[in-house]
Amino acid sequence: MLRIGEIAARSGVSVRALRYYEEQGLLDAERTASGQRRYPENAVDRVRFIQQLYAAGLTSKDVLALLPCVHTGVATPAMMALLLEQRGRIDRQIAELSKARERLDEVIRIGRDYVPEVAAAS
């Protein structure tokens, strides 16, 4: 079992965030007689997964709805609909970012092709 500080250090997430995850039902902790939180070893992977889902734009409500699928390997029709909806949203974001990168690459190419006389002389 790991303490909250150990989970924070291993996952790169603040202690405050871990407490929030617990409040939201995303992360379970056992309590010692003195009230300290203790987490199983797999909590680090769970926290990293939660972070990935947040980074992908999912809400804590969405993450909470999807976590049972992660543990059981079984998805309900509602979970599948949410997963597919989120995947489509992420695909659209990737397409938009790819277009932005292509435009930026063009600007970089133009910038590299243009060398002012002053800069060339120095």
C-alpha cells in the first residue's frame, strides 16, 4: 500500500488533485486508524489513466462513467456511445491541430527561405 505522497510523486499529480479524484469517486483509498490514506500499487496507473482522459478533454463525470469498463473489460452500450463520441471529438481535434501544424510548417519554410541582406552580412 502506498501513501498519498508516494502516489503523487510517482504519478506526477499533486496531492490536492488526488484528494479531488477521491472526492469525485475516481480513486479509492483505504484509511488507517489515524485517518491516513493508503492506496494499492495499481493506483499510480489509474491516476495516469485519469490524467490522460482529462488531457483528452473528458470531464470527471465522463471519466467516472468509463472507469468500470477499464476494470471489468465490459462496456455497456452507454459506455460505448460515450467512448465513440469522445474518440470522434479527439479525432476532430487532431485533424485541426494537423492543419495548424501544416500552416506553421509553411510559415517556417518561408522564414527559412527569406534571409535579409543585413542578417546575411553579419
